[in-house]
Amino acid sequence: MITVIPAIDVRDGRVVRLKQGDYAQQTTYAADPLALAQEYARDGARWLHLVDLDAARVGGFTLAGLIGAIKASTGLRVQAGGGIRSRVDIDALHAAGVDRIVIGTLALNAPALVRAAFDDYGPEALTLALDVRIDDHGQWRCASHGWTETGIPLVEAVERYADVGLRHVLCTDISRDGVLSGYNLDLYRHLRSRWPTLQVQASGGVSAIADVQAVAALGVSGAILGRALLEGRFSLREALAC
């Protein structure tokens, strides 16, 4: 069964969305992050995906207080990340009550450090965020540093954590992010085929309930929903019915 996970991206204390990770292409929504999290919890969500866009840009996690308020008032489990650049950052999110810490660029650039975190906290406490684009040879490659750099193949990124129990992978096709063109089903079909035991979360491009149903049919374990919910293209309750 797929887990529908509403996403809240926060910048300057506001709920926002960026198109393909570009800070110059920001849409700001009226909702307060805490109030929106509470609304999602009332609608039946069990998990929340929270992104600190300020930290993603300049470092220094800023949402510990918000996470505390969300945990205290909703009972939601929180998956959160943004700007995690050191073991200190990982430990800070864990101390803030984050249930699953989302690690992106650091997992590509400092594998020994991240592998040690897997050893210390266990695979249920960490999610690898692998943001990918396809190269001229048809190979999926991971992007980093706010999607400004393209590096190692997706296969290599996943395999380097296989022996420490990697379980949760949030994979985004950059070309689909924020453009409401639907999930890239070929990407998730590839992930499910190559690593059938991974708990894969789909992200980027969902615009209709049919997109959630399609990715659920592939056996993907999680669907991240952002802009489509914020713009009322369908309700969270409708998505949860999938």
C-alpha cells in the first residue's frame, strides 16, 4: 500500500514552492506552515515531508521550533531535510524530533560520514534524497548543490549504501519538479525493478489523482504531494483514498 505524504517547503517562515529548485521561480502561498500541517493531519495524513529551503541555500537548519510544534499538536511523523552538510546537522535534526532525516548532497559527497550515520541511527531514521536527470546516454545521474551540479550515476549512489541497510529513497526527476506534468513512471519502474526491496518515494510532477494511482500500481511505497495540494487540484482525502 502506498503512503501519501504531503510536503511543505518553508522559506522565510512561509509555505512556498520552487520550480525545478530555482529560488528565482518561487510561488508563495497564504498558508501558515503549522496551520497547514494541522490541516493535513485532520485530513488523515500520517507523515509530513518538510523542507527547510533557507537551510538548503545557506546552511543552518531553522525549523526545529516548527517541528516541535507540529509533533506536539498533530501526531504526524515528520520526514525533514534541507541544507544538511555535516554530522552536526544530522544530529540536530534527530534531536529536533525528526523521524526520518532526508540527506541529499551529503550522501553523494561524504559517503563515509553518511554510512556512519546509518550505523548509529539505523536505516529507518534516514531517507536518501536522490534528485536525478537523464544524460545524453540515457543514464540517470544524481544532481547536487541545489541541482546545479550533476555527478555520479543513480545506480552507484544506491549501491554505496546497500550494505548498511539502505531502506528509504526519495527520488525526484528534476525535469518534472513543480511543472505538474505527472510522475516519471519509467524512473520508478526502473527503481522497483532493480531494487525491489527499497521503499521508494516518488516526487515531482504530480497533477492529478491518476498520477498517484499510476505510481501506486508500480508498487512504489510513498508519493510526495506538494503543489497539486496547495493549488487544490485534488484534496488530500482523495489522494489518501488511493
